[in-house]
Amino acid sequence: MATARLRKTFHYPADNSDEDDTPRDLDEEEQEKLIKKLRAEDDERNEEYKRVFLAIPTVSATSYIPALIMSRLLQAKIISVLSMTSLIATAYTLVFVPNTRPASSKKASSRRQLATEPGPVHQYIGHLNGGLSLLIGLNAISFKDKGGVHEGFWLLCFLPVVSFSIIMLARRLMLSVDVDELEDLKYGYKGA
């Protein structure tokens, strides 16, 4: 049986470059340094995202204070309190709930196996808050032509669901780089 042998094409070294353009192999120490650098950059970028996106639910929660104080309807006051609760839960989710990838069918690394399961608050706050914000948004229709609240109150009822959607999208974007998967791809190349 004939076997095919692949050869590398000969290239003349470029006169104007000091290094070769082909990627070089990294030894274990260089791989560790690169992974640490990427992890630090990813953590720094994620913290910046958290600070920027935290303003959305916190500023939105303050918009319910006038409705809570001046409204004559008990229903409007309850919706204001529930909306503020939803927005605070959205901020809590952004800051305190760990942002993890869904479990895959591939084998997990030993460090992921040692991680403890999240508590019930971290497990269910996203689902409960999503349902609450959706119910508040659906309740907005009942305030469209109702007296006793200011004219734009029905639009305020959509703030929790919009804020929740934006924060969940931002959390998904923060997972764009998975440094843990890079550690799984390390190869054993010993340096000189």
C-alpha cells in the first residue's frame, strides 16, 4: 500500500522580518503564562461589563419611586414594588451569580468536578425573575387607560423585562472566551 508523504514547502526567509511568520510551539511554561494573561484580560473585561451594565437595573429601579409615593392605586404601588424587586434581582444576578457555561457531554476537567453545586438562590433566581418581569410586562396593559397613575406608568411596567433581557444577553457575551477550555487544550511540549 502506498503512503502519501507530505512535505513542507520551502520558503525563503523574509529580509525585513526578524521572526518567522509560522506559529511556533509553546512549551508548558509559555502556555501557562499565556493562559494566565488571557484569564486576567477576560476577568478585567468582564468586570468592566458588570460595572457598565449594572447601571441599567439600578437607574431603572429609581424610576418607580415617584409612582410608589404619589400613586393612589394600591395595584400601582404593588406593581412598583414588584418591579423594583425584579430590577434588584436582575442586578444581583449580574453581580453575584456565577456566570458558567451549560454542562456539556464532554468530560469535565478535574477542577470543574470539584466545584460545588450552586445554592437554590443562584439556581432559580434567573427563572423566577424572568417570570416575574414577564408578568409585570403583561400587567402593563391594565394600566394603559387607568386613572390614578401617571400616563406613562404602563410603559414603566416594561422596564423589568427589558432590563432582564439586556442583562442576560450581556452575561452571555461575557462567556465569549472560555479560558478553562484552553487549559484542556494544552499539549505536553518540553522546552530546551
